[in-house]
Amino acid sequence: MGVLPATDLKRKSMISYEVTLDIDPKFAKAVETYMRQKHIPEVFSTGCFQQIHFERASSTRFRSRYQPLTQAHLDRYLRDHAQHFPNDFRIHFPHGVVPFREVWNELQSWG
């Protein structure tokens, strides 16, 4: 099998804002429901992200990947909305959930 060519590097690089949640097992189902029915739809409604992916690694570890169209869209989210959503999350889940937030910049992709 040959080597797959890299994508055209002239396009804009992809940015991902990722939040990983490590959850106490007794809160896992409630967190999943909250994320799918309330939190992610509300974040998406800000217009800051073109796509949001919600993923599960295990029954107690979830990840949300938020993909803005540009850095300016992410900056707007962080400036105008980033305080509200974590605060609302802590109201619903004051303990039992540990979030990790990171911004990733794609360097190259294949396929």
C-alpha cells in the first residue's frame, strides 16, 4: 500500500476547542443527558462553531470537540460566552465532574 498524500496545506488550518470530562460514575448518565439536550445545543446556538462533536471514551469519560470556522469565531466565544456555560454546568454539577479544556490547531491531515 502506498503513502497517502497530505491534504492541500494552503487551506486554513482547523481549530478545535476541546473539553474532556472525567465523571463520577453516579453522575455519568445525567451529565450525558445534560450535554446532549441542553449544553451543546445552547453552545451551538451562539453561532461561534460550525460543528460540534460529542464523543465517549468510556462510561465516565466524554469529550466535546467544538470547531469554529476561524480563530475570530473562537475568540468571540471565549470573550462573550465562555464564562456563562461553565458556570451553568457547575450549577447543575457542582461536584463529581472534572473538566479539561484545550485548544488544538491542526498541523496537517491525510485522507
